[in-house]
Amino acid sequence: MLQRAPVDRKLHVLVATPAGVAGKGGIDRIMGALAGEIGRQNQPGLFVRFAASRGGGRVILSPFFLAAFMLRLIGMKLGRRLDVVHINLASQASTYRKLMIAWLCRLVGTPYVLHLHGGDYEEFWDHQPGWMSRAIYRMFDSAARIVVLGRVWQAAIAKRVPTAADRILIVPNASSRPVLPHRGGGETVRVLFLGRLIAYKGVPQLLEALHRLRELPGWRATLAGDGEVEATAAALAGNGLTGRVELPGWVDAQGVAELIASADILVLPSLIENLPLSVIEGMAAGLAVIASRVGAVEDIVSDGNTGLLVEPGDADGLTAALARLIGDPELRRRLGKEAQSFHHAHLDLEAFADTFRDVWEEAALTPK
């Protein structure tokens, strides 16, 4: 944790999150959890406001949400109730919106923190025209602090923006401890996938692995999330898995808690990730985790210790890992216990909130 700088005044922070703290996306869920923890701690002198920069509805409405956010920023600045702006950043349109917010922060003399989430950000940056690439560079270079989720992203941004290397901080995503006691699936091993049902989440490889395991007794699976639900259902029917794999669609926070409590294995074979929240939530509950070697996943999942790792896109390796865990209850227990211990030590929400207060305080002291 960073050394907390002494602050003899109130600290006002405005956080830009895509759809607001009630949004469905991963960034919104993380910011919602952070907002809840800050409210629970009720730290004196800390005032944090979360506002949507895109909105949760049709993308055509996003300019209106962006304009409202920027007007709110100006109003808080004029009212002397703004010390730091926290900008959650991903690729594509998220970057185009955040370039505007960062520009406004520089214009009014307010330091900002960039919080990088996108798992494909390097590829996205590589494909930008020169003028846009320079604008992105300036956005990073002018940030008071840059928060990344793991070592791979720290190295990537330091390479691209070497003048900002000493302002890049690793703060992995975090989650609260489970609200429901873990009970597992009993005599039937329950496999759980939490995420959008789309190709880059590794859904085709997962369906192939489950198809190959259809003759193996003693397991059932739940694939929870929005996205290509109908196409996934059709694929399951074609593979004869309709009776063994459930597709509840998108589930709310209470539904996620129920699914995690009744699961034994959390699987996320993504092709692209930064640091997925579902893996962290599975670790918090003591599930045996199977994840792919992407993004910062290897910072928290140590193969054979806190989970099992497979190569992205490797249906053979995924099948073998699932079969191994389904057939070995002692291995599931050991991996789950180690994962839970790691979560409590490194990925707990209370420490996450404390760290961000430190980040904001340090950013507020940055010369304009």
C-alpha cells in the first residue's frame, strides 16, 4: 500500500464509470463495490461521487451522458468541491470519451488518475492513426497517477510512456468476501462460468470441452451471462448437453452470490482479459479456478497452487483441466483453500478502498 500523504482538508473525488455504479459491466461492478466499501467505511473528509460517462442504454445517447459528466466536473470545480478526477479507461469509444474528460481536467487545472481496464489496449493503441496515438500518449503522460491491474500492463505502459513510469501503480481488482456460505454442488460437481457468452471469453472452447466430457459422470455446469445466449443454447442442444448445462442469462448480484455458493469450479478460458472480476470472486469463495494465461491473470492464479492455468484457445488443455478437477475432490479443496487465502491477503475490498484513498491523496498533491 502507498504511504498516505497528510491531508489537512477535505478530499473531493469525481469518478467516471461507464454506466454508473449500478451498471452490468465489469468496470461498473468494481466501481459499485468500491462505492459500497467507501460508504461502509465512512472515512472523514473523503467525498467520492460516481457518475456515468457513457450511460447504460443505447450508444447513441452516450454523448449526452458525456456532456452531463463534463458539466458536473465544471460545476464541482467552480464550487471548489473537486480535487481529483478518477477516469476508468478501456479501448475503443471509452478512450475517445476519456480523451475529452482528460482534456477538460487539464484545461481547468484538476489532476486526474487513469485506471486502465481494457485487456486489448496495446492492440487498440497500435491501430490508431498518428494524431490519435499522440493524443492517447498525452492523456497518459499528463495523468497524476496511472493505475494498472498487473505487471504486464505496468511494463506495457512504461514502455510506451517512459516519462510516466514512476507514476504507474499496480492495483489489482478486488471483491468483497462472499455474503453466502459456500456449500458446493454436493455429490454433483458444479462447474460455473460467469461472463458474456461471446467468443473472446473462450465460450467456443468451453462448449467443446464440455462436449468432450459428456460421457464423464458426476458434473453439471452453469454458464451465466448475457451476449449470444440463443446461439449458445443451440450449440448445447446440438452437442446433447441441454440437460447438463444451464443458461440463466444475465444474473444480478444476488444471483451471482447464489451461483458461486453452489459451485465447485470456476472456469474462465478467455482469449483476452485484463484481470477478470469473476476469477477474483471465485477465489474469494474458495472455488477451484481454471483460467487462461492472459492479461494479469498469472499475477493472482499460480498454476497448481491457487488454480489451474490453460493456454488461451486450447480446448484440449481446458478439457484436461476440467476432467482433472471433476475427478479429484482433494485437489479442488486444496486449490480453493489456497485461492481463498490469497484473496484475503491481496484482493480484499477493504484494502482496495484504502489504496485508492492513498492514490487520490497523492494525486491531489501533484503540481498542476
